[in-house]
Amino acid sequence: MAKKSDISNKYIIYYEGEVDEAVLVFFIKKISDTKLLPNRSKSNIKFILIELITNIISHYSSSSHGVISVEDNEGQIIITSGNYVSETNLKRIESNLDVVKRIKNVKDHYNEQLKSVSYDKSVNLGLIEIYNRCKGNLKLSSKQIGKNLFITFKIKLNDIN
Amino acid sequence: MILIEAKENSPYICLDPSQNYMIMKGNSFMANPSQFYSSLNTWLMGYRVPDGEMFRIDITMGYYNTSSIQIMNLFLKTINQNNPGKVNLKFFIDREEEDLAESANTLVFNTGLTPTIELF
């Protein structure tokens, strides 16, 4: 596993390489163990990373290569994740994000979606969870790399103390 | 009887129908939770709590991804619908992990169950 951590003072953790469940476990353990963050912030970061990384594992296209980092930017935490996606998945994510952005009460929307779950139907709650936890401070971008699309989430958490 | 050992991202589960008891402890953020929980769901479909008895579920909360939340929420809703008034649910939550209490509320949302909560 290609791992880099603490590559500069501002990075709490940085990873670039194949993304799998071992990487997810590594990130969660690293955030749990760091003494640089208060517990409440750690918890928020862990929930966001869990959704971002399980999403990469479940929906990557062409390659499971990804970039994930958590950095401290003068008291603001910035979580970044990037991975390859299909055009269909990119459109789905952009469309889901547009829906979430228009929702007034994100938690109520989450609960309504959860109510509709059945043995024949699951729903995508991950994006809603992330959006709720970062209070909407989320930017999505994408770029074409050769024949592939690379999607990047940049999430900011304020008031980490 | 279903017994599953814990991993860092999946919970310990001990389900003993002969004792009307299920214990679940730890994280649940695996990439494919439907596969992980399939044995529980298969068991659930054919199970009814015997007359005059109660089924007890103890869950020590860990970190759950939203896919696991959906599956466990549906599990709790179904066991309660199939056995109304016969399921006791208790959550054990680390008092230093406030967000896990929120996750527990989400797990039980709209299931009809009223859990007891013990902080440790």
C-alpha cells in the first residue's frame, strides 16, 4: 500500500494509491489516534471519511486509484478525496448534490429517505450524511484525464475546537 | 446460532435464538454490508419470538456507514413488526462519543422500538 503521512505540517494524513477497505481502516485508526484534534472533530472527520472511502470502493471506474487527505488549515479541517468515476456516476453524483443543496432541512430529508428503504430498495444516504456534517461546505469538481473522469470532493469543517 | 467475530470495520455478532438474545458490538463500515448481514436477514425472515417470551438485543455502538445504517434500521423495523411488543433493545454508548448517540437514534428511527440507553 503506497502511503504517505505527515508530509508537511499541515497534513494530518495524506494517501495516494489503490483504495480498499484496508485504506479505510488505516484512515479511521490514524484519525482516532491523532492528538492534534478534539474528539468531536475526530468523530465528524471519521464519519465523512467512512462515506467518502466506502463510496470510492463501491463505485470506482477503470481504476481504484485515489487520493485522500486530511489537512489542518489554520484551525479549519479540509478533507479531500479524488478518484476515477464513470460518466454515469459523475452525473448521478452531481444530480444528487443538486437535490441536497436545495433541501432546507437536510436531517429531515435523510430520515425521509431512510423511511423509504426496503429489502428491494436501498437509497444513497452517504452524500446527505457528508453534506449535513460539513454544513454544506462541500465542493465537487471533475476533470478529464485521458479517457477517464477524475472526481474530487473538497470538504471544509470549521470550528474544529 | 450465528456467531461472527469482529474486525476493525465489522461488528462482533452473537445471535442465540434459543436464549432469545442478540448481541452486536463494534464498527460497521464495510464496503459490502448487505453480504455481511445476509445471514442475519435470512434468519430474521423465519423467526418469531415464542409466546410469553421477549427477545433481547444489545448493541454497543461503533461507527456505522450509511449502508449499514439502512440494513440495521430495516432489521430492527422488521423484527419489531414481526414480533410486536416482544423486543427489548438496549444501546451501550461511549459517553465520550456524542455522535454515536445520534447514530443510535438513526438506527432505531421509525422502527417502532423504544430503546434504553446506557452510557459507559
